Amino acid sequence: MMSDFLLPDLGEGLTEATIVAWHVKVGDEVTRNQALAEVETAKALVELPSPRAGRITALHAEEGQTLDVGSPLVGFAEVGAAPDPGAGGNAADGSVAEEPAAVLVGVGVSVDGSDEAVGAAEPAARPQRQQVLVGYGPVLPGTGRPRRRPRSFATTPYVRPTGATGERPTPRAMPPVRRRARDLGVDLRSVHGSGPGGRILRADVEACAQGLSGAAPREGASAGSHTIPVTGLRKQTAQAMSASAFTAPHASVHVTIDVTDTLELLGRDTRDRARTSFLASVCRAILPAAARTPAANARYDAEAGQIEMFDQVRLGVAVATDRGLLVATLPEIDADGHQGPSGPALTAAIAETAQKARDGALTPAEVTGSTLTVTNVGVFGVDGGTPILNPGQSTILAIGALRRQPWEHRGEIALRTVVTLTLSFDHRVLDGAEASAFLMDIAETLADPATLLVR
């Protein structure tokens, strides 16, 4: 029996995914839960496991191609069934073959050979089925934890099953290199690989994009230019920022402060020699400030015509990745700061979350749910900027670069370290006085940490 496996609903409102790398080819026999492909959504990179055992009869997309949820992904045949070159997922009578159970991020699929959806009624005699997450294997005995399925990248070229003679195979390149080529609009088949065995390296792609390899511009691009497909995270970010910029009336306030004393405090040795970063200090200063200006931790519900006030501050940190910009949600922190993590613990959490974001390893839940965002543009060497609100939030704070410069200090000019903070806010939720009070609350704490002892 022939059937098609459709691209499943990956959750969190995502409607499409891009094929990053195939782990199978036409003719392969696969087992249930074997990784079929690595796909990129607007939220993360995930591996799609096979919903059943069988033989692959068709791959309905090429690497780099974006598919809508519900589109045919791969064709299956029962092991031992005769190949049908004309099969496209329809039964002999023209009706669509039975669709396998959808695989959801965070939703299990059975591993006992049954094709029934999880949650269906089962006879009492049947053994309990394990729940397997996308990108994970079955639960390890005695641990209660799923085994992370290691990413396995093909070491030989993958030839598209078109049946055409003389067609060039897709070149050998690791998924990060393929993503870079897609971002730069480079056709990998026009790139000469300088790596071992002809493997295409990131430098080869970038050289081709700059015209150093003599590659012709892509169809539809003018001479001396190239096009960049907008997919995955970049597409999601573009849509979200456009919606935010043209929906919420943005306004901003700025302040430049002397943070020399705070940096000296952070640089002192501690018993465990653990350090607190300046970014973590800013995050900690936000918590009591948001408690005193609740509108800074809210959102405007246009449909209901009301303002939703969040009970807890869920901080999101903007992270620049190769896939684009995303806001990663930090672990929950109590709004008044009393039950939040220590400075060193928060520093470690920020670093770990940012690295997971750059690796594409965040789950959909880890890139949603924040109520207030912090973006550190100072790491790029700029003094400040006016950020666009993250949709569903009323404030976003931008931190500029730390600069040593002459500054008035105790009635004299001294060399001090200063920083510019910029707060963008939704003028439907906060007015200028509230936004200024919130920003100055944060600024006073960072300029003089001792203020936390007397408030």
C-alpha cells in the first residue's frame, strides 16, 4: 500500500517549515521513529521522525524548499511491496491514501508499530505506549528522560529522485552551510567545494556570493546583485516587526548614565569567584522597576479594547543568530526580585539561553511567553538605538555600548564609564510620564546599586 506522509503541524501557530537536510533517499527502508529530515521553522530546528516503517518511494521537496503544513513530504510503501513509479500518494481509485498520524512538537507518537493517533481508545490488554517527541528517541529505561536523537548528516551526495539522466546531484555541504547559502541566495550547484572530498565550506559560499568564484547571478536578480529568500525565522521576524511597527504607536525615551560604580562592584572577587554580567544586572534592575510601573509589563488587546496586565515578569532577551533575530525567554523570575536567581545564576542562564538560540536548539515554548524584552545593541559597538516592540508587549529596553569618557563626577570632570539606555513603549499602554519613570527607575539602580537597600 502506498501513502504520503504530510508535513505535520509543528505547533505554536507555525504554518510552514523549510527542509534543511534529508536523512533518507528514495529506496531506503526506514523504521518507525527514524529521522527522515531536519526542518527549520520560524522557532527552531527540529528532526521529523518517521510515523511508520516502510520504504521511501518519493521525496516531495528539495533541501532549502519551504512547505506549508499539510503538504506531502515523503511517499511510503509497505516493506516488500513492488515499487510503483507513478505513485504520488493516491490510491488506485484516485482517492487519497490514508494519512498517518500527525507528529507534533511536544506531542508523542507511539513506538509499538501501531499507526493510531496518540490518545485513541485502546484495549486494556495492549501495553502502554511510550510518548516520543520530535527529535527525540524513546524514554531510556530507569531514567524517565527521552534520549536526544543525534543529528546525522549525510556524508555522500544526495541525488534527487527525478529519474532524469545527467542531472547534477546536490553538492556535499553541512546544514549550516546550506542555510548560509540560502540566506545569501547562492545556488550550491554553482559552488566549487574546497573542503575534504569536495565538500562545500562556508568560505566557499561567501566567496561565491561576493562574485569571487565567477558564479552567474540568480534568475530574477540584476547584474551585480543577488536575491535572498526570506524563509523561516527571518520571514517570521519580518512579519512580526511589520505588524508591530504599523499597529502599536511607538514612542521612546533615552537616558545616559554613569555606571562606573556598578561595574566596579561587579568586578570584585567573590567567594565562589562567580561573576554577574552587566546584562544580568540590567535584567535584575528591571524587576523592581516593573513592580512600581505595572504598565511596563503589559500588552494592549486591540480586539477586546483592553489592557492585559501580566502578574509576572517574563524577561525575553533578543539574540542575533545566523537564522535571524529572535527573542529567547529566560527562566521565570518573580516580579519583585525576591525569588529570582542570583546574579551569577542569571548570567549563566542568559549565556546558556543565547547559545541554544544560536544553535537553533530552543523549543517553541522557549521563544514564546516573554512579557518584556531586553536587547543589548552595545555588543555591536553602537551607543544606542530605538528598538521595535516585540509583538504582545508594551516595552523593550535597548542597552548601548559601555564607553569610557570624561564625565561630571562629584563636581569635577573625571574619566567614567557611561551607557545609554533607550526604552521603546506602546503609547496606548503607557504615557510619557510612566515610561520615563520606569526608565529612570532602572537607570538609578544601575548608577547607584545602593538605592536597592533604601527602597
